[in-house]
Amino acid sequence: GAVVSQHPSWVICKSGTSVKIECRSLDFQATTMFWYRQFPKQSLMLMATSNEGSKATYEQGVEKDKFLINHASLTLSTLTVTSAHPEDSSFYICSAYSDTDTQYFGPGTRLTVL
Amino acid sequence: SQQGEEDPQALSIQEGENATMNCSYKTSINNLQWYRQNSGRGLVHLILIRSNEREKHSGRLRVTLDTSKKSSSLLITASRAADTASYFCATVGTGANSKLTFGKGITLSVRP
């Protein structure tokens, strides 16, 4: 149990386009999901906390107009990278809470912006 | 900002040996968790230890927590080549939110 999926697993796009990444909790309901970004050989940096039915809470330094988060249901949160640029190329990982203190992580989405 | 600081940053051992990784943190915590990440993949939750606990075991894993020193250690006994991965400690603070703050990670290589 407690499986989190992400789609797509990798995406290549042109500079200036927008990319949507989906995060789904497959076998549990998640009122809270988190989005992280990880650059090569670095740790995970929390970008935002996504709460079902309300606005996301962004970490300091993360542009909310650039990284749009929607948590429309208890099993789905989406991250849209708008007007992507090469510096947005990274590994994006989501996580979701089950009814315990444990966060379950998705497999990640590798974004490459050309 | 990152809370945890793991050491060593990289560890290379022979299969069958034990691997010990340490993590220090700066502020009060509700719990501390260890995760494993294989290259280019998502994170796998290994173990959670609460602030009122001192030691926990899970299979070949042993985690200790010393809140007075704000440090934790992860011991992997009888290591296997499949244990090769990056290991992260992450803390949850005492506030209302449940955000995880990750350390920089330790790269473990287990030579067959």
C-alpha cells in the first residue's frame, strides 16, 4: 500500500513552453502533498505544500506564478512549470501523507528544458 | 533551508561490512526519518524515530537518536551491493506543519 505515482517520468520541452506534472496517491487519500526539486548530486528542496481544496503554500524563493500547483482532489496534485527555461531543468518529486507520519514519495519526473 | 547535515558525505565499504552514517540537525524536532534514493529514482522511506525514542530497529537497520546532541545515526549491518544508494536524513519540526527538511545526503557504495 501507500503508493504514489508521477506522470510523466521524464519530459523534454522547448524554452518558453509550459509543462504539467501529475502526482497521484494510488491507494490512499492525501489531504496534503508536497513538491520538491532536486538538482544533480544535491538534496531535495521543498518547493511547496499542496493542500486539497485550498491554495498551495510556497517556500521562500519559489515563484508561485511560475510553479502553479493545483490539488483538486484527495488523490491528485499537479505542478505546472510555466514558461520553462533551461534553469528549470531538474528532478521534480512529489510526496503524500497517508494517515501516519510517513511521507510516501513518487518516482520523480526529470524535466529537461532545451 | 537544510536542517540535517550527514557525515560522511561519501562512504565506500566491502559487502558484508557494516555502514554507519550520521546526521546532525539544528532545531527541535518531532521526529527524524531516514530515506534511501537509488540513482535517478524516488525516495524510499526506511525508518522513522520520534523525539521521545532513542533507538529503533528494522531488519538490518538500526537508528539511534540523541536529542541532547541533536544527532542521529543509521547503521546498516551486513551490507549488500544492493544497499548502494544515497541516504538522506530528514526532520519534522515541532510546529503544526509536517514539512520534511532534508540533509545533504550520503552516498554509500558497497563493493561486491
